Amino acid sequence: MTKKRITYKKAGVDIDEGDRFVDLIGPLVKKTFRPEVMAGLGLFGALFRLDIRKYQNPVLVSGTDGVGTKLKVAFMAGKHDTVGIDLVAMCVNDILTSGAEPLFFLDYFATGRLKPEKAADVIKGIATGCREARCALVGGETAEMPGFYDKGEYDLSGFAVGVVDHDKIVNGSRIRKGDAIIGLASSGVHSNGYSLVRKIFFDHKKMRVGTYMPDFGTTLGEELLKPTKIYFNAYYKTMNHIKVKGMAHITGGGIPGNLPRVIPRGLGAILEENSWPVPAVFRVMQQMGNVPESDMKRTFNMGIGFVMVVGKGEADKTLTLLKKAGYKASRIGRIENNMEGVQYV
């Protein structure tokens, strides 16, 4: 009797497909390399030579994040080339708040069965995001885990490392009463709150990703898959002209959950509610789901994806510089003392 042979491929992991995937993404990855990258693909670790002439007292800043259940929308739509941009944005926007220049990025891609073309679409988005943030995609991990994920699904995590001179760290410590709060427009929902998004549109309203939404001018899927905006140039096109005192990336928790993290104790933020346009997607969700206003503000960015705090006298100059850098921005409030948190007026 011939014994049955059990191979790794029969167990659900195809090494040849993994090798083919590496071949597909190689050109995408190399386009993101900076001069400091010392080695190509294939080594066990990425080598990156820090330019110590550019930074006299360098401090490394790191951040990690994922895309969350926005991936479920990508699965439903069969569109995978934008969630990688989300992944990069969620990480680099975080480290940018310290004034850090993003240097390099690593990703983790896990799936039940590797489909090289689909996975390459994801990496294409990551590479696009890295080029926009001017950081090198120096490595990653692709994990094929049969039986762990539902058919056709995958998960993503990202890791960014940046650098800032010690004397140029932005941490909010210089924020004072009267400082202006500048809000930079988001591209939409970005990558937070998708458990509520999916609950409203797909569970409650039984809608489909292909449904055309007149309020959005797109299909539902197209609106929900708009990638998170990367705010790299918002700081690097303004830093030599104004003194940015504090920055906040508006993610889960909205403005009330994120802006106070960079404001010193005893100070708070007064926000003028009608000082910026709120994208239609938020009002549509609120009406369809009968969502309380407080839940909307604590879940979503409500149209503001990034916040900069500057001196009162530099607000107009900041807005002009941001417009030249390609960002829509508004003066949305001010810093007040004898209070904490965020108050809307």
C-alpha cells in the first residue's frame, strides 16, 4: 500500500505562488527607495543608513496601525489598490505629528490563501502611499495562513519609522491661550469608524457597494474606499515659514478624542462648528442611522483629517501656505485657558 503524501501545498500554502508574488512586487517596492536604503529585497533585515549630517541630534519616531474593517468594504467591492494608501497614511500621519520626517515603512499582509495578483494590488497602494510620504518601503511579511481567514480575505498592518532633530520636536508644549486651530480637510471617512459605517449602510439599510449615491456623486463603494489623505506636505511645506506648535491626526475618537492629546493641561479647544464643510457622507450616515451628534463627533473625523495649532498672528499665513501645498484648510477654532477638552460653539 502506497502511503498518502501530505505536502505543504496540500496543507494550503503554495511556496511557488509566494515567490511569484515577490517577483510581482519587486519593481513597485524599488520605486520607493531613498538613497539611504542600503540593500534590496531578499535579506532577512532591511539596512538603512541615517544621514547624520542632516540631523545633528536625531530622535527616531515610530508608529504602527492598520486599516480596520474598511477592508471588508474592499472585499465587497473587489477593489484592493487603495487600502494600501490607507495603511501608509494611518502610520505616517501619526509620526508626522511630532514633526518627524518619515524614513521607511514595513508592512504585514496575512491571508488564508495567497492570490499574487490581488496581493500585488494591495502592495501597489502601499508603494503609492510611500512615494507620496517620501518614505522607503524597505520590507514586510506575507503570511499565508490556511483556515485562519475567510476565503478571499486578508488583514494588513503597517509600521513607520521617522526622524526629527531633538530641538525641532513638535509636542504641543508651546501652545498658549489664543493660538489658532487650523483644520485640514479629510478626503472622507478615512479609515476609522467602519464598524458603524457598515452597520448603517449594509446591515441596517441593506445597501450594496455598487449603489449609486446622488449625494456623493459616486457609488457607495467608491465613496467609502476613498483613501486616507497623507498630510506630509502640510508640515514640510510650512515648517520653515511658521512655528507649528502642535499637530493632531484625527482618527478614531474624532477631534474630541485626538486634539486634546497635544494640548497642555489647563488649556482646551473652542471649535466653531460651521467653520468648515462637513462631507455629505457623514450627514447621510447620521440621518440613515439616526446616530446621535455626539457619537458622530466621537467616531468620525467629520471632514477634518489633521489639525495644526499655530500662533494667532500666523493663522492667515498658514492657510495660504497650505493652499499652495494643495490642501484645503480652514481656521476652525482657538485655544482657551481654564478648560480642558474640546467645546463646540
